[in-house]
Amino acid sequence: MKEEWFTVAAQRQLTDNVYEIKLTGDTSAVTRPGQFVNLRLDKLFLRRPLSVCDLEGDVLTLIYKVVGRGTEALSRMTPGQTIPVLTGLGNGYDTARSGTEPLLIGGGVGVPPLYLLAKSLRAEGKNVTAVLGFNTVREVFYEKEFRAIGCKVAVTTADGSYGIKGFVTDALPERYTHVYTCGPEPMLRAVYREIHTGGSFSFEKRMGCGFGACMGCSCKTVTGYKRICKEGPVLQKEEIRWED
């Protein structure tokens, strides 16, 4: 974990309320896809955790949805502005689990961390399938980016306005060797019930510190309590204990 000042290099709007921001700085603490960073914004007490979408040299790409004061303030930042960032947080995805035909399943803003994972798996020569789920065509993003790196891609929309009508579980292929997934908890539960292999599940929790000190994001697993920000956000299928 490191705190560094990053500079905004670029920002663009992907959908009505989803943005992509590129930051330049010391990215050396980011060592695995699926890790996240924590941004400190002016006049806001708690940092904002965001998954790493992409990493190229000293350029960090983050994708976020505007849902409150913090992300709204972030969306107004322009190239040249600086921001303090805690980097290298969380355990991330382990590509050694993938087998030859990994399946990546993302829902909404759970899609971004799967992009860097897909790049890593493709660099290892794996045949990657990505299922990306959204509510409507107006929310779809990064389909072209996944296809551009050689992934087989299926897009689902709940209202049927684009791709396959339904949910991500309606687009699962017959064959895959391991599942990597990130998205809202109802989606994760549905994926858990449907898949027939091992799976790496990335969870979201409200966080205080983001590095394991406050214990605010602890959740119960079959082996005891774990901190989503430290021992997570990625948990393996066999250790997940769903709370009613």
C-alpha cells in the first residue's frame, strides 16, 4: 500500500452517469488485476474506493458511476489537477486459477476490474469469454474494448434493448474452466448458484479506511470473519457464506 499524488491525464463520459478517468503517477503498488485504489477528495472525510480497470506504465484507468458527492466531485476534475491516492489495496484475482478457458462475468460497474484481468489472461494465452450485464442499452460500456483484446463477448440487458435479453446467468457458455466475477450481490448470488466450476468473487462493502485497520467491512466466511478491503475483495467460491 502506498499513498501517492496522481495527476488527472484524461476524463471521458461513457454513459449517462458512468465516467472513465486516467491518472498518472507511481503505480508500482498495483500488482494484480482486481485490486483497488482509494481516492481522497477535498472536503470529504471518507475516501472513495474504486477498482483498477487498466494499468499501462504510470497510467491508471478507473471507471466509476456518479452516485453521490464524492463521485460527482471526481467527475468535475480536469486534466492537470492532482489527487492523493492509496494504491495497491486488496488481494486481487489470481490468474493461476483460470485454467485454459476462463469465464469473466461482470454486472454494471462490476465490469471494470475484469478488463485488466482479461488483458492479463489473454497475455497468458488463455481463451477468455466475458459476459457483461447491464439494465439497458444506455448503460452498456467497454464491450468494444473487451473484443479488441481478443475476448469472446456476450452482452445482456435486463430490458432486452441490446444483446441477450435477461441477466448474466442467461448467457453462460456450456464450457469454462474457472469463473471470475464482480458485480452487485444479487448477481453474485445468482452466479454462485449456476456455475459448475470454482469461482473468484469480488465483493463490494462500505469501507472506512480501505486497508484493514477499522474492521468496518468485515464479513463472515466459512473460515471466520474476513475484511473485504484486506483479505478481499476477492473471495473464493468455497469460502463464501451468504448472509440471509
